[in-house]
Amino acid sequence: MALTEFTTHRAALKPVARRAHPLSTFFAVWKSRRALARLDARALEDVGLTKDRAAQEAAKPIWDVPATWRD
């Protein structure tokens, strides 16, 4: 089976809801918070955050994620 046939076949399958692996979730949170900590004042204004609020969020531990991520 060629790769394109396999990919096409998989695309035709019904999507299955999957939970992200906890480590990948933690890594995504870590990366997001690091990126948030590096934003300048203008970028923070664009997303509607103050420097203090961004610093608070960036300082949270990786296991402290929104409740919607834990459902």
C-alpha cells in the first residue's frame, strides 16, 4: 500500500475523539507560557493582557491548566 493510499484511507475514516497524552499537554502549556513571557507590551495589548497578568500566567506550574483541558 502506497503512502498516499494509506493517508487517503485514513482520511475517509470517521474521526475518533482522542485525549492528548498528559506529557504532550504539559509540553504545550510550557511552550505557550514561555512564549507569553517573551511578548512585548504591544503584543500583549493585542491579546488583551497586561504585563503583570502575563507574568502571573507564565509563572504558573505546567500542571496548572484550565479546567476545560482536564475534562
